Amino acid sequence: MEKEEPLIYINGKFYPKSEASVSVYDHGFLYGDGVFEGIRAYNGVVFKLREHIERLYASAKAIMLEIPMDKEEMVNAVLETLRRNKLKDAYIRLLVTRGVGDLGLDPRKCKKPNVIIIAEPMLPLYGKESKLRGISLIFSSVRRDRVDATTHQIKSMNYLNSILAKLEAIDAGADDAIMLDERGFVAETTATNIFIIRNGKIITPPTTTGALPGITRNFVIELAGKLGYSVEEREITPFEVITADEVFITGTGAEIVPVTKIAGRVIGRGTAGEITMRLIEEFEREKSNAANGIKIYE
Ligand SMILES: Cc1ncc(COP(=O)(O)O)c(C=O)c1O
């Protein structure tokens, strides 16, 4: 039997993947002018869906993009996309582009934003074994965008800053790259937030470094609190990362992944650290808890 094609939501209608398209005049394509969210569903519960929708609307506000539906309608559109695709566990990509305009960049020429929702089964991002073995990072020479520029506090469709750093990581044979802010303090990786542990203390950089205010990051701070650890948000130097007892990254796709090598230095004992493992266990327990999201099927 042929595998059914995924159904893609575009502006309220569903199209098979092979027929789902937008115009090449969409400013999302021409200029990266748009915002997006990456969301996960676990066992029939869309993890932190309201938080993702809030962040999407905040990003849209920052680029003066009026989303042509309210937040509740957006929540329902995501749930409906999952139902149409009969998914319980999925990765969801939600995009709102500026829409079709002319070849100039004036957004006023774009009269109607495009709302697109893609939902697919999810494979582990760095491979299952990465959760135990840990991944390797380098320090990228590409600095994180400044907070007064294409800041990653806006989750925009412009990811070239991260892609340039990712290319360096690939070239160096590492799994990913740490990006520093313009002053040289640690911001985040190309698509995840970063935490370090020193002397039993969990530390993560503030979003003033240009890091995205990650939803997984917030959840990990909450889980750490439940486990009796406090998380300090403060500037972190590259030295502190290299000499940390444990380092891990967080993100919707990655979840929590230990980092065991940075710029050629082995971190801690070179395996996933104890506190990192406790957080991973707690995250696994909590991620499909209906209290942490919205149920797809009632
Ligand atoms: C640049 C960047 N930082 C951090 C994250 C992690 O954020 P979240 O936990 O909300 O997925 C992402 C996720 O897409 C990202 O793109």
C-alpha cells in the first residue's frame, strides 16, 4: 500500500505535500520576512502549545506582521492539522510569512500573510545514542546577531546567522557550534539554548546575549527547581564552558542533550553528567503530561 502523503495547512485549507506551495513572490521566500515556531507533540499532547503561540504572536508584533487569525484559532489550526494527519507524536512547523508582494522589500506591498502548518512524525535530532554519549561543539567565529538587529529573540525566518555557524561546525566535524555574543560571552548554539553546571550550580546565559527565549529552556528551569536546583541566569565566558562539570543544550527538536566535547576539550568525565541525566529523566516523565500542553484528541 502506498504511504499517504502528509496534509499541509495553508490559510485554512489542507493540501497534500506534493501540491502544497506558496508563490515565489512571497516575501518569506524573497527576504526571509516572516516568523515561525517549531513545536512537538508527545503521545497526543502538544507540548507547551499556548507558549509557542504566544511567542509566535510576539515575534510577529516585533516585525509588524498582523497574523490574520486570533491565538485561539491558531491553536485550533495546529490541533486540526495533527488530527487530519492522524498524528500523536510529531514535529510541527508553523510559519507566518509576509505574503506575496513585489520584488522590492516594502512589506506594505504584501496584503495577505500566508499561514502554513506542517506536521510530521519526529525522528531524534542527533540520534538516540546522543542522549547518553553526548555531542561535540565548537566555538563559532560567527557572532550571534545583536539584540538591536535581527535578534533571535524574534523567531524570524532569517536563520543565516545560525547557518553560517552550523557550516563551521560541519567543516570542523563537530555536531554543532556555540555562538558568542558581540562581547564574547556565550549566547546559545545555532538552534538550541545552552546550560552549564559548575559545583552543583546550573547556569544559563540571559536572552540579552541574543539567545532565543527557548520554551524548553524555561521548562528545564522549572524542572530544575522541582528537583531542588536553582538556575542562575548570568553571563558565561567560554572558559567557564570548557571547564564546566557538565554542559547540556535544550530545544524543541533536541529536547535535552548532554555536551561532552567542546573545541577539542573533554567536558567533565566525557559522558552525560549526573544532573543532566536527572533533568533528562524528569523531562521524559513530564513531556507528555497533559498539564504541560494541549490534548489533540479528547
Ligand atoms: C536559535 C534558537 N535558540 C534556541 C532554540 C530553542 O528554543 P525552544 O526550546 O523554544 O525550541 C531554538 C529553537 O528552535 C532556536 O532556533
